[in-house]
Amino acid sequence: MNIIILILILFFLGAIITAFSGKISALVQDILFLIVLVVPAVLFFTGVDMNTESIITFSQAQLTFGMTPLSYYFSLIVMGLAVLAGFYTVGQMNGKKRKGYYYLNYILSIGAMFGILMSKDFISFFIFWEIMTWASYLIVIYNGKNVQKIGIKYFVMSAIGAYAMLMAIVLIHSITGSFLITDLISEYTGMTQGMQLLIPALLLIGFGVKAALMPLHIWAPDAYSNAPMSYTAIFSGALSKMGIYGMVIVFLSLLSKVPEGALIRDIVAWLAAITAAISTLWAIKQDDAKRLLAYSSIGQLGYIIIGVAIGTPMSIIAGLFLAFMHGVFKSALFMVVGAVEKQTGTTDLTEVTGLIRKMPWTFLAALISIIALAGIPPLGGFVGKWMLYESLILSDHFMLVILVFFSSTAAFLYCYKILFGFFLGQEEKEWAHVKEAPAIMIVPMVILSISSIVLGTYPQLILKPINAAMMSFGLPDTYGNLWKESILFNKWGNQIALAPIMYGIMLVFVIVTIFLFFRNRSRTRYVTTKDISTSGEIIKEHENLTFSRGFFQPFLRAVEPVMKRQIDKYMLSFAKGVEDLFEFTRRIYNGNGQTYAIYAMIFLIILLMFGKNLLG
Amino acid sequence: MEGILMSILGAIATFLLAFVVGMTYGGIRRKVIARVQNRYGPPIYQNFIDAFKLFSKTTAVHHGAMHLLGPAFLMVSAVVALMIIPVLRDNIWFTNLNFKGDLIFLIYIMTFGPLGMALGAGQTGNPNSAIGVTRGLSQMVGFEIPWVMALVALMIKYNTTSVVDLMNVQNEVGQWLIFQNPFAFVAAILASLGMFRYAPFNIVGAPTELASGPASENGGKFLFTMMSAGSVFAFVKLTLLVDVFFGGASNLIELVIKTFLLYMIPVMYGVVNPRYRTEQAVTYFWGWPLLFGFLAIIYSVYF
Amino acid sequence: MDYGIYQDKLTRIVTDIARSHSLWILAYGTGCGAIEVPATMTSRYDAERLGVRGAATPRQADVLMITGYLTVKTLKRVIRVYEQMQDPKYVIGFGSCAVNGGMYWDSYNTIKQLDLYLPVDVYISGCMPRPEAVLEGFAKLQEQIRAGEARGATKYKDNLDYYRGNQKKIIKNWDFPDYNW
Amino acid sequence: METFLEKIKDRISVNFELDRSSIDVERKRVDVQIKKEQIPSILRYLKENMNFRHLMHASVVDWLEEGKFEVLFMLWTPKEKIRVFVRTKLDRDNPVMENLDMIWPQLNTYEREFKEMYGIEFTGLVAPEEFILEDWEGPPPMRRDFDTEAYAKDVFSERIGREDAQDVRETIAKRSGEVIPDFAKKHSR
Amino acid sequence: MVGSPVLFVAIPLLAAFIIPLTGMIWKNSVRIIPGLVLAFMFALSISLMGYVSEHGTIVEVIAGWKPPIGINLVFSPFTGFLTMLMTFLGFMVWLYSYKFKRNVDFEPSMKYFILLMLLVTGSVGIVLTGDIFNMFVFIEIVSISGYGLTSFYTRRDSAEAAFKFLFMGAIASTFLLIAIMIIYSQLGTLNIADIAEKMPLMDNKLKVLSLVFFILAIGVEAEIFPLNGWAPDVYTQAPGPIGAAFAGIVVKAAIYASVRLVYTMYDFGGAFDLFIIIGLITFIVAETTALRQDRLKRMLAYSSIGQMGLVMIAFGIGTKEGVYAALFLMFNHAIIKSLLFFSGSYLVFNKKNKYIKHVNGMGKYLPITSVLFTIGSFAIIGLPPFSGFWSKLAVLTAAADSKMVILIAVILIISILEAVYYLRVVNRIYFFDKKEKTETQKPSINALIAMICLGIIVLVIGFYPDLISGYLDRAATDLMDKGNYIKEVLTINK
């Protein structure tokens, strides 16, 4: 049996077995869950190579599975995150209800993502896409809060995307007579101009929903924040990347081949830039860590989409690199929030304060991930952002640079807010009992944060697969002279020379830190955060002076004109208008037999009037 | 071995230069403010005395690891920025790590310090610190936009993100960029008002309002670290402006003259202005500076 | 004063000179005396030329200026502020109220002898002292520092029991944190 | 104006049983005295029915000789710009009164002050903590029978040089040759 | 050949007469015998299908009169497929309703099972017959048993619904008869194959007139807009399983009739456009109306109408792929909608008005039924890997091959609405708290078996659509090949 099929079967059978093994014991269920995640990952990393291909034939369609360099790259994200978040999940779900339901959908969605990446034709792509959608939908409504609003919003937006994609798929089929992705690519240039624009546009709508591109993003904040955090790590880290994956295919193999593609590319890039800017502002406004990170995810996906959409080799590298990094640090952050939620029971940034001494490891993971998220050297986030700026400037997208810069500067605001809200500030009596999260939750977070450090210094670790993926799209081999293209590094010639800089920074960091930190630490004593200068007032035990409400109020006042207009509201009022319209059609059926008879007569008359046309 | 020793010595020399110049400029600023207010003012070396006193003060308490690390972050960021910026043009002195001095790298590494400091300030538990930090971050969003617009205008025009390349361009043309794209200079200098955080943009550490904001729990050596990092930062910012708009400096005297003249702009603007409120400080940068930024970009793209 | 590693006399002299020329004051404006501080700082008298400069918080300050009468309630805050200041630190009692209660000598809640509770380095008399007097007070303080005599902080630490005893006599509900340096 | 003030006074006296009432045309004010039981109702009446919405001030006078505390509420109407003084007398030995801060919330502050300074009890008053006198254990200090000098001598130590306890006023008068009238000698410290 | 198609008609009719008699002896025989008959019919259809796939179409002549004069039954891959589907569903409905309301008296329950059997028989007859007058007769059988079943509960509302149905049915019968008369007067024959052959001889105007009358008449049963006003009432008022029978059996038969008209009897292509237009309007109106329903069964009814519109669209595309898609849709719809009606009836079992809000929190009390309902919902929305996806894909592919881009867009947009209203129900089942303390009815074991069977079919077809795609393919080829039909029917020698 082919190994890809084997992995898929393992996932799907394993999901069902895991779901029902809860009847035996919770421990067995946990172990099975981990086995079902780890074994396919091991199989994948050892057994799958670019030559494995397998075909399942149906009368309607041929399902072709195989791996491309691009899907290998994305599989790295999915498989790695799935395993890490899996361990985290076991810790987080410990003692929760309906574990079977959760595990089932978790594994199903992972399997579906893997299926998407391994699909070489649109039918299996779409099937797995939809499995992923409803599995994630079922997890989004796991908590059962506001299901009618959030769940329906997510599902409707997904349905819009999926049906747009489906339409594109059947159009492709009608033109090429095949569902294979490679056939589409090879026959794309021969299509009519209308189809050349329509098909990518429809596909982009489909992918844009999952990648939370602007007018299609309205589901994301609610869905991200309502799912359990261990899944949101997957949701934002891996699942949204499926949209990116599709976009890469559309942009690189379709739109870059026709001159009209530039229009769509620019539109998407602009939408993405606006998405990034606006959602960053919204993230600043949030007081709930989950929602904050949700908006932040949308913004970060915006950068990735910009990189992919611009389409110069450099920007694609930037986009793909950021996609990986975003998977790493954003999952770590969601895990941090989940850990805090588990230990304190809330994610409200205005309530929880001063956990740094209670949960030091969690804080460390949060700190490193936040630094990566903010794009500050020497961590991984910076490398991606740097390449993005470079590529935007070199390709003369100057207004996009400004927008991206604006949003990434504004991102510092929420970065600080989340660190401050949970971990800094005064220690409160209410959280005095809080303990560090269990090790099974800590370890994945720490591994992820370490990888953001490592990838900042050694980006070539993932630049190699990125390069392979890009070469598979016919782009030039940039791995060797990647940095030549960027004017940054020509002092060191054509080798990858990020490391010396980063070493330099780290050296300075270590020297100064050791000098100041340890020197000061040995000479000073720790005093509690209640011992602060407050005009001589002695802070009582029940008093907490932490500044947490209305955190960026002045800033938000400054940007209020932008924030007043919400797409969400427009869409809702549109939907409401449509429903009212349907109320009108409903009245056609008024329940009166005579009316129905009149309808029949009118129908007869109309048919007779147009009877001549029936002759054809 | 010798090379390493030399580069370490060079780094120390750069640091000392930046420290001395930055501190002296700070002293001059105090003197200027005093004179504008019809006072005699402290001596120019007053900042050195203050720094030395702070350094010699006992520092007995800290509020936790981040509090200890905050000033260290600030210092790291200042030193790294200093190591990267090309101090002198065509001179082997003071070229530490600067791999042609990438602008984007510089912008980011310069935000790293304040953010680290903000974390340190956060852990002290003093509400004033956090308020100051939020103000500072808000203001940063404000001034970064025109600042980046000005830089992007130049980067697009000359298709480079390197400071050294920009300096070379000015040398080849024989004309400073301030004359080639005056709008960019105006936008950048207006943005730098916010960057220096002098009045009217001193909303972060407003002493009478916030009890000096992020610094409010830091005394002694912490404050000394912050003060010297601030001086180094001031030097870095001035050098950057000089490099980008005034063709850099080929020797120290030229550098000092150019930076001093530039430094006087925010100082003079500050002495005659009261303090803004936060949203005013943010939206200030989205008015005229933004317009100049647009003009700069349009000018560099179409002319 | 705890000089720690600065045992060397030359270093001590240099630091003392630096300290004397960089006095960051924390003006505890308890009474009417607070109005004289701005006059001292601004253009006519300009205390900044002596290196005197306002500090925002006790952590940064060197000099605690108690400008005016002290009630029991404010004494508590003043002690707290003083304890939060970092070594070396000096206290200036400012105005006759701070010296001996002044016109509130028979008030039911005015402290009439500040040095029972805090080690005062310099008293500036007057009701109110004029800025010239304030400047002279600073000059005196600088002299003391340079001479190595202004050792209020050490005195306070060494005789903490004495000061605490006096303080506790006045302040009934004692809820201070421990003095930690 | 006079008739107008009279009218207001009449209107009050129709509704409430007043102990004493007068008008002051020059200062545009009506002055009424009333039993303490009727204070809440009269204040509410004045506030709601007669548009005296603004509580300007409330204070206490210690009539040591009478053995009474006089509590005074000054109300003001922004429309006619007229003041009404409502007074009541409490027994000095047992100064108890009803809590009034539901009529004007700012009365809470006044009541806390009266409680600390005069020892007047307000039944139902909710005060979060001490108002001015932290850790005060002595008698209410603003009562006229409280001997502040003795108290200060007892609690605070005098700085040496102030033992003579000269009266400042007298010393200055002696130095400058000023003649202090008799009535001012006793209680004018 | 194991049996003859005649048995499809003969056995049930015979049984219908015998049952009252056996009922006097053994009460339960009234329940059981119809089930046996239906099971037999299903088995027969399977065996005949096996034969047909090897030897080709069976044309059974009744009483020895050869076509075009005599009455004949045509068991082709197309009709056979539909027969199999209908008999299977009929059996499922019987199985499901075997103990559906214990409190029903003996007398009505007798009526119920006989009528159900007749309903299935009539539908099968419509499909199998090769003669338009016979078709009329079978339509009347279906209608009359349908009226009876609608008013089964003998309540005011069900009587009203039945009356509406009757009213529309009467109009339909009239026009059907007129259309048959026109055909007969012009061509002198009633045999479909014969008519198809002679059709070019007929006057164009009369041709159009007769087609219009046919469409009007059959459209009532086929629930096309605007002739479907009776349907929601009937679905709501009839017993739960009867909704499934209507959606899965009767409507399919009617659709078959109209398809047979357009594909075989008449020879002009404009009718295909008419199919698309009517189908589209039906689809849009029904689905939008379903969105605004607050009662579960009405919602299902409108959804059913909408699906029929989609089937019409698929037939209207007119290519082989279109027919394939339409057949696939019919199959899926029959299975899935029956599943939804079956499980939905238990979810709102003891409620008078059967509001959607009554399903709140049922996931906890009726887990299996709820899961089945969820599967059905997901399938009918067209989510992979359930069976509904493949049929939807087939429709869209067929439309795309015919370059009907706007049609695809409309179908997909309306499908979003479908997703919305089904998900509302599913959300209510699982994530809302049960409000009032109404007692819930656990499904009886036979009902559970029926539902699970259907659910398994949904899943299996979803994972492996090739199970039936062979049948569908042959059926589609059969329908498209008009000449072959005529030849096979007319050249029969026996």
C-alpha cells in the first residue's frame, strides 16, 4: 500500500478509534491520540518523498496523491505543529468533557490538512478542504458559546469560499477535461482571457476565506477565540496556511503567467495590506487575549499574503518564510494563552496580572514568541519581515511598505499589551495560588520558542525547502545567491551571512546582560511589586494599582475614524436585508388553496404565451 | 586574534565617542533650555556629573528579572544600533558591524530597546510606568509613519536600503539628499521630533504627570544605564540623519558640527512648546509630516 | 555611609564632589513652603546651576525636602517616601513649621520635632524661607556632602530602633513594610 | 424681592413646623430652624419641590454654652439665585442624626468630617475609612471643650526652645506696641 | 429472468384486496403483509436489474397485445433504477413506520399500510408503464392514496392540507386528460414509443398545447413552482414517514414522467430551457422560503422542493452528464431526505407545531437520531465526504461542460442558504439547552434500523460513489438514447 494512503487511513481510522476509546479509560484515549499523531508524522518524515504517487480511480474523478516540494514545505508546518500541539492538547484537555468529540475532530482536521497538501487533483483537494472545514467548525462550536452567531458565521464564510472554489473546479474541468492541478497549470495560458481571470479569482476567494483576507475575514476573530486554545494553535498556525498554500499555487503557477494577473495580484496585495493594518488596530483594542491574538493572526496572515501576491522571488521567500514563522510563534502564543486560561480560568487581560513569577516558563515562551512576532532582530520574525520590506522596496510597492510598516509598528502595542496584561504588573492576591502549567504543556511551547531563535540565526534551515518549492514553480535557484539579490549582505559575498550579524547582536546582548543583570542582581534584593513609589501611600493587600483598563485609549481615540467602519456590520446588515427579501418570497406560499389554483392558471397562461419558444 | 582585539577596541572607542557626544549634547540642551528661560543654567558637563552620581548611588532593590533586564535591553539595543550605523564616511574607524548599515535593520533594532525597557517598566508594578509605556508606543506608531515614508522615498529613488549606499550616492552626485529631496528631509526631521521625545512630545516620561513614566521605579544604576543608552541613542539618531541627508561626515569634527546643528532643531522646537496630550502627539504626525512624506514619495517616484 | 567597594579615599572624594553637584530633590510639598520651591528653581534664582534638579520619584531622588508643617498623617507618608529613597539620601527641613512646629506649635496633630523621626541634614528656617535662604541651605548641604558629614542614611540605618520607636509612638496603626536597605 | 423671599418662607412654613424663621433681603436668603427629625423631609422637599438643587455647604457650630451642636445646610437654587439655610440643633451629649447622603451624595463627605471632628453620629452612614484623622484615638478635636494645647503637650514632644510657650500674637503685640482688645485675648490663638 | 415487471403492479394490487380479509383473522397481518410485498418488490427489482444489465431492456406486454396497441411495461436500466430506488425507499418507509405511533388505532393503521403500499405501487407504475393513459391511471392511484395518507390523522389541519392537495390534483388530472386526448386525437395512439415516433406528424401548435398541459399536470406532482403550494402543508400534516415517501418516491415518479415527455415523446429542444428556467425558479424560491421557516417539517418540505428544482435543472442541461447528475441527485435526495424526515420526525416527536426550536438540546437525549440527522444535513448541503457532494459535483460539472457559468454561480449561492438553514437546526440540536420539559420519544428499534441503513448508504456512497455510478451511467445512456427506446418497445416479439 502506498504510504500516503496509509497515513491518511491511519489518521481517519485513528480519529474514530480515539474518539471511542474514551469508554475504556481517559489515559488510553490520550495515549492513542498521541500515537495517531506521532506515527503518521514519523511515517511522513521517513517514508514520503517526491516520487511517491498514488491514484484512486472513481468513475467521476481520479484522486491523485503525491508530494510536491511546496506541499513538503507546508507539511513540515502541519506535521510539526500537529505533534507539538497534540502533546499540549493532552495537557490542556485533561479533565475536560467531551474529549472524544474534540480528539476526533482534531485528528480529522490534521488528516484533512495532510490530505490537502498531498492532493494533486482538485477533487481530493476539495474533499479534504471540506473535511477540514467541518471538522474545524465542530471544534469552533465545541464550547457552545454563541454558537448560532459564531458557528454560522464561520460556516457561511467557509461555504462561500468552498463554493467559489467548487465553481472554479468545475470550470477548470469543463475546459481542461481533467481535475489534475498540473493540467490546469499547463493549459492555463491557452484559456480565454475571461477564464484566465475568473478561475484564479474564484480560487482566491476560496483560499482567501481560510487565509482571512479582508472582506472574507469576519469569521476569524470569533472562531479563533472561541475554539479551545490548543486547537487555535493549529487553527492559526497550520489551518490558515492551507489558504496560503493554495494562494501560492494560484499566484505562482497561474497568475504570474499572464499579464492580466498583475491586476489581481495588486488587488490581493492591497487587500492584504489593509487587512494587516485594520486588524492590527482591532487587536490593539481587544481586552481578551484570545481575541487579541486572533486579530493579530489575521494581520500576520496579511503580511504573508502580501509576500506571496507580489510575486518577486524575494517576496515569495519572505511570504513562505513568514508563514513558517507565524506557525511557530503564533502557535506558541496561543498555547501560552491556553496555559494561562487553564491555570487561572480566564483570558481577560484586565483581570490577570503579575504571573511572571508564578509561571516563569510560560512567560519565557511568551516573551520569545512576542519578540519574534514583533519582528525584532535577532529572532526569526525579523528575517521574514526584512525580506518582505526588501522585496517590496525593490519592486517599488512603496505604499504597501508604508502600510506594512504601520501595521508592524502598531503591532508593538498589542505585543506589549499581552505580555504586560498577563505577566507583568502588580501581583494580585487572587492569583497567588496560580502554579506553573504542567510540563506536557510547557515543553511544546518552549520547543517552539527555541525554534524561533534558531530560525532567526539559521534561516537556511527552512530556506532550503522554500527554495526547492520555488524551483518547482520554475523560479530561479536562489538558494546560493539568495542574499546577493538583497543588497544587504554583499559585504560577505554570496554566502548566507545572517549568522555573523546575529552572533554580533547576541554577543553584545550577552555581554551587556551579564554585566548589568547579574551584577545588579547580586547587589540588589527583590521587593514585591507592591513596594513602589506612590507618593508615600502604602498599598494595602487588596489594592491593585496595575494599569490595565483602557490600555491604549488615547491611541484608539486617535485612530477612531478608521475603526468606526466595520465590515462585519456591513455584512450583517446585508445578510439581514437579504433575509428580509426572502421573507417576501415566503409570502408567495400563503396557504390558500385558491391562490394556488390562480398560480396554476397564471402558470398555464405564461406557458402558453411563451409556447412558441418551446419549439426551440 | 589581533583582528578580534582591534574590533573590540574599535567597538569600545565607538561607544565612548557616542557616550561622550550624546552626554555633552544633553548638557548643551539643558544649557540652551536654561538660557531660553532666562536662567544661567547648569554647566555643560552637568550630565556627566549626574551620570556619575547615579552610577555611584546604591541600588538596593529590584522588582524581578524583567526589571533587571529592561535597562539591559535598552543598552543592548543602543549598542547594537551603534555598531551597525556607519559613523564616518570612507573611514576604517568606527565601522564595527555595519555591513553597509541596513536602514530597516536599524529601525527595528532601535525599537527593540524601548520595548525591552517597557517590559522592565511593566514588571515594576507601577501604574505610571505602564501608562508611560502605552503613551510611548502610541507615539512611536505616530512618528514611524512619516519617518519610514521619508526613508522609503529615498530607498525607492536610489533602489537601496543601505545607509552606506545612500552616502555614496550623495558623494557621486555631489549634492546632499536634503537638496535632492527636501520633502523627505522635512518629513524625517518632523518625525525625529517625536523620536527624540523632547517637548512637546515628552509625554512618555512627563515628570509632573506620570512621575517620569517608565523610569519611575528605576534609580541608581538602572537610571544610569537608561541615561547612557539614551545618550548613545541620540548620537545614533543624529548620525543616521546626517548620513542619510547630509552626506555623512568624513571626520569627527564634521560629524560633530553636522550632528550638533541637527540636534538643535528638536531642542529648539521643544523649548518653545508645552506638552501635547497623547492623541495630539499621535495625530500630529499624521498631519503635516504625513503630507510631506507623501510629497517625498511622489517627488522621488515622478521627478 | 555604606561605601561598599569605594573604599579608596580618592574615589570617595570624587564621588562626594559628584554627589554634591548633582542634587535631585524630591519636594514633598506638605505645606505652604511648596510655593517657594518653584521660585528657587526658576529664572531668578535658578538652582539648577548648582546641579539641583527636581526628581519625579523617590527612587531617583537624593534630597527629600519637607516644605512646611507635618501632620501625623503626612508624617507617615514622608517616612515611607524616605525609606524608598536610595542611599545616599539627604533630608532638608524647610520652614519654621518643619523646624519646631512654627505657628502650629499647639496643634493637636502637627509634628514639632522632625529629627526624632528622620535624620535631618539641613534645616532652613523662616516662615517662609526666601529662595536665597533655600539656596544657602543647598550650599550648606553641598558643603556637608563634600566634607563627608551628610550621613543621614547611615545614621538612620544604624539607629533604626530609635527612629522606629519614635515613629511608632505617633503612628498607632503600624503597617509599614520592613525597611529593606 | 422681599415679598418673594417671604413667599418662600411662607411656603416652607406651611408645610413644616418651623422653630424659627427669618429672611435676609440683602443676602437673598431665607433662614429656617427645624427639629432634627424633619431634616430629611425638608431637605428633600426643598430639593425636589422648590428647586433648591444645589447643596452649597454643610457645617456644624458647637454651642458649648447651650449644650447643643447646630448643624447647618446651605441650599441654593440656580434659577432664582436664592439661598436657604436649614438649621437644626442636636443635643451635645448625644449628637445623633439621620444619614442624609442619599439626598446629596456629597453629604457623605461632610458627614464623615462631622463624625471625626465633632463626634456626631449619623445613623446608617457608610464610611469606607477614616477621613482626615488617621489613627485618631483622642476626643473629637473640633469640639470646643477639647484642649488642644494640653493634648499636643501630652502627645508630641516640644523642641527645646519652645518651652516658654509664648503666645505668638502677644509676643508680636508686645514687640510692636500693639494693643490687643480684651475680647480678643482669650480665644484668639 | 426471475420475475416479470407485471408483478410490480399485480402483487400489490392483489395484496391490497387481501389484506382487509387477513386482517380479520390476524390483526398484525395488516402491518406485515405490505412490508413483505414491498420487500418482494425490492428484491424483484434487484434481480431484474441484474438481468437488464446483461440482456438489455425488458418490455413486458400485458395480456398479449403488442405495442402500440396493447399496454406494456418497460423495465429499462433507467426505469429499473428508479424502480429499485422507490421500492427500496418504500420498504424503508414501511420498516420505519412499523411501530411509528403505537397509539394509532387498528383501523387507521390498516389504512396507512395499504395506502403506503398503493402509493409505492402507483409510483412504480408511473415509472414502468409505456403508455400515457396508464400513466394517468397510476398518477390517480398515487394521488388518491396520497390524499388518504395526508388526512391520516383526521385533524382539521390535515384535512385542509389534503383538500388543497385534492384541489390541485383535480386540476392536474383534468389537464392531463385533456393532453392525452389531444395526443390521441392527433396521433391515434397512446403508447409512448409510438407517440415519439409519430410526433413529427403532429401540428406544432397542438404539440405545444399538449406539452403545456402535460407540464401543468405533472408539475403538480413534481412540485414545480408555482404548482407546489400544496406540498408544504401535506409534508407537515402527513405522518413523518409519509413526507419521506412523498419526497423520495412520488416526486421522483412525477419527475420521471416529465422527463420521459421531454426526452422521449417530444422532439423540441426549447423544453430543455423550460426545464432549466422552471427548475431554477423553483430552486431559488423554495430554498429562500425554507430559510425563513420556523417549523422543521415545512423547512424540510421546501428543501425537498428546492432539490427537485435542482434535479429539473440537471435534466434541463440535456447532456448525458446532465442526466447522470440528475439521476445521482434523485438517488441522493431520496435517501438523504428520507433520512432527514425519519430522524427529524423523532426530534420533534410529541410537539404540536413541530417548531425548529423544539429540537433544542436533543443531541443529549437522542444521540443516534441526532447524529443521523446531522449526517443527513451535511450530506444534503453537499459536504464531502458524504454522498451529496458527488451529486452536486456532477451537476456542476455538467453545467460547466455546457458553459452555463451563471447557472453554476446561482446554484452555489443558493446552496449557501441551504447550508445556513440546515446548520441552524444542527446547532440547535447540539448546542442549545432544552427549554421546556417535553417528553422525548426514543425511536423504536425498527425505525432505528431504517435510519441507520440510510445513514450507512449516505456514508458509503460518500466514500465510494462507484457503487452506483455504474447503474447511473447505464440509466443515463438509456434515457438519452431515444431511438433505442422506440425500437425496443415497438419491435418486441413475443
